[in-house]
Amino acid sequence: MTFSKLLAAFTAAALLSTVSADSVCPTILNPSYDYPIVGEGWTAQLIASGLTSPRRLLFDSNGSLLVVEAGKGIARLTLTDHGGTCLVVADKTTIVSNTDLNHGLALSTTPSILLASTADVVYGYAYNAASGTVVGSPKTLVEGTGSSGESADLATRSILLSQKQTLTLVVARGIDSDSDDLAAIDESAGLGVVRVFDLSSLYTTTSTSSVIPDNPFEFSTASSSVSTILGWGIRHAAGLAEHPVTGGIFSTENSVANATYNGVDVHMTNPGDELNYHGTLNSSVSVSSPGGSNYGYPRCFAVANATSLTGSSLSIGDQFSMTQNSTLNDTTCAADYTPPTLTFGIHSSPQDLLFSSDGTTAYVALHGSDGIESGYAVGSIAFDNTTGLPTSASSSSSADFLTNILSNKNISKCPGNCFRPVGLAWDAAGRLYVSSDTTGEIYVLSRSSSSASTGTLVTTTASVASPTATATAAAGNAANSQFQHSTAVLGVAVASIAMALLIVV
């Protein structure tokens, strides 16, 4: 047997092994930072890079991925699907050019309307999913949601279209600045407020042309017949979600960066960011209890670490006051304000919240904060799909109720050189997509065949035409103990090579 015949047989066997292994992907991107850690039972892959500060994500009815690129507009990505987490961006088109868009994104299918937010406006665009284009000029749906003086982290507006109530829009507006936070005490000021709007007067549900009159709602003063307050006293509700079974509305609140207690600086331990529950939407814009509640800001804050609040008898999930006097103190916080449903870690900055289709799990994107080693991960929270509430008690710590499914290997390198999640979206196949704004990337996560399996991040391209590349990929991944390629590839390759040698002999 000649060497050339031996090499040909070896190459054919390697080709067989790589083609038959689902985990081999023709194009795999590698981040410039340490590969994120994938949670047990998941496989992840980086599928898009080079985006401009990607924030919110959603899929249209045609299977295209829509992405808010903050300071640029809305992009439409078409993906070539090779199965599993192997997806490749086939085309990227900017369908909306608007440098003021910075965060919010929602989509109505009947009629087909794409909604997006700036710091002070929610726009509606007539959208054609088949062609992936917007039709005509945008119309203003809600205005007066902000001011030009806000910092970037407070200028984002989350929006949510209810799946339970047709053309019902939830809009969250935070405060203008912490230096002027006392204005949020007045409910009518419209600061730190989550509101719901009935868009049916602006749309007809059978319209395909998306005719929108030029009479937008004013955020703070809209008539009670078309709008109501879901909650206030919320510093910055960066994420909104609706439970798919009960219809309960939740928000994720980003709390203050600087906190004191009895004159002592406690900002490295308190307060915690919050998961707040706002009740369910009814057929009108009225809501069930605790709809319209005051959640405390700027008077009361969630306890994340009780031991550092010297002299208090508080626990995690309670609320504390930075001021302790006869009219405002920890006792009045407990008596007069609605506490969080769950309390996240300090400065974890939860940006998006997304439920599984059966309502048993919520996923949260924790963006993290500058200078604090907290967050920088995508986590899951167990829910009871009958009650529509978390299974953990409000007194639980993040470590108890939050399970990381995609996190940074070395959080000390954040925020400058790490993965920073913002937006979450499901595709029709049940895969979870995550944007990372500072790195301009999108990851996809998929459940592994075994829920007990070690998490896997596919990190190296294995060429189906080169056995050397396949071997190199296997060796490179084995060297990375946190992210090993699927062992099925190696096993099939070894078996196939052995078969080739037998054939040669």
C-alpha cells in the first residue's frame, strides 16, 4: 500500500467523521476575550460580531433576527441554520436608520408594526416581514418619556407588547438623574414610572397598512381611558416581561450606585437591584393588584446584604432608608412601599427579562456595572407556572435563586474586556439569543441532549476537508478545560480513522 493511498483513506475517514458529527460548524467565531463559561445542560456559540452596541433582540415571523444597534438604528440579520448552535449570518441590513434609537424593541403581528424607543419617543414602523423592510415614515406613538440631559444608562426606555391583550403597550421611564431624584416622589411627574397604553385607538387590528394618526399619547398625562400606571417609585426599569401563562408583568430595576446607612457608606454591599411584580393586565388598561404600587424609590431601597447595615434588624428583600427619622425610616419603608419580588446582587444591572414558553423559567441579562465585580452574566430563575411567581422566597439571595448559564471566566477583566449581556430573544427552534453591547456580539444558547451534561462553548472551527485541522481543533479545545468541543466529534473521528486503517490493511 502506497503512502498516497494511505493518506487518501485517512482523509476520507476524517471527512466521514466530521460530516457525521453535529457539533462541527463550518464557521465559528472566537471572542477577543476569555471564552464565557456555559452552564450545565447548555451549548453556546458566538454567531455574530462587528455590530454597533447591540441591545434588544427579537425574531420576526419570517425568522429574521432584528437588532437595535444603539446610536445607529435597527438591523435585520438573516441566518443560515446548520442545526444546533451552528448559525451563520448570511446577510445584515439596516432597515431603520435613526441614531436616537438606543434600547427598546417590540413587534406586533396584527397589524405588523415594529416599535422602537429613543430617550423621549416610542415610534411605530409599518413592517413587512417577508421583505424585511419598513414601509413609509415612522409615526410617534408615545412621547414625553425623557429629556436630553439624562446619562446614557438612564436614557433607555424598555417597551413590551402584551401577548395576552391585543395592542397593549407597556413603557418604562426611569429618572432623569440621581441628583434630581426627589422629583420622582411625585407620581404625576412621570419619573421612575411604568405605564400601560391601549394602542387600539391608534391602530385597527385588521389594518395591513398600519395607519397611525398623528395624535401620540403623552407619557405623563395620557387619559385614564387609554393609559394607567403599573408602578412607580422605580429608579430605572431596564427590563420588562409578561409571564406566558398568567400574564403577570415584571420589571427589573437598576438601583442606585451610591448608598449610605446611618451615615456609613455601604455602596459596595447595598442596595440590590430588583425584580418587581406589577400584576396582570385586564381587557382594558386597568390592572390587578399590586398594579399602581409605589416601589420605594427614592426613599427606600432593597437590602442585598443585611450584615453591613449596622444596627438594623433587616433581611435580604426588605427595604431600608438612607434617612432615619420619625417620618422616614426602615419601618415606614416596610409599611408604605411594595418590596421587590426578588433582590439581585449589588449593581448587577439586569437589562432584559425573558420567560420560557411554559413559564417555568425566567432568563435575565445582567449587564454589570463599572468598577463592581457583579453581574456580567445571563442567569435563569425558577418560576411556578401556576402562580406565575418565582419559586424562591423574596428573602433569598441571588446565589440561591439565580443559576448562571453564560458568564465570564474572569470578572475582574470587566467591563473593558468581557462579555456584557443586554438583550434576550427566542427563535422558533427554542434557542436563546443574547446580545453583548460593548463587544458588538450575539451568542446563541441551546439545551444539550442531557440536562446534566457539562456546558459547552463551541470555540474552534473544524474544517471538514482537513484532518489536520480537525485534530488541531480537538487538541485546542481539550486545552481549554472550561469549553471543550463535543466529545462525540473526537469519538467518531477516532473510530473512523481506525476503520480507515483497517481498510488500508
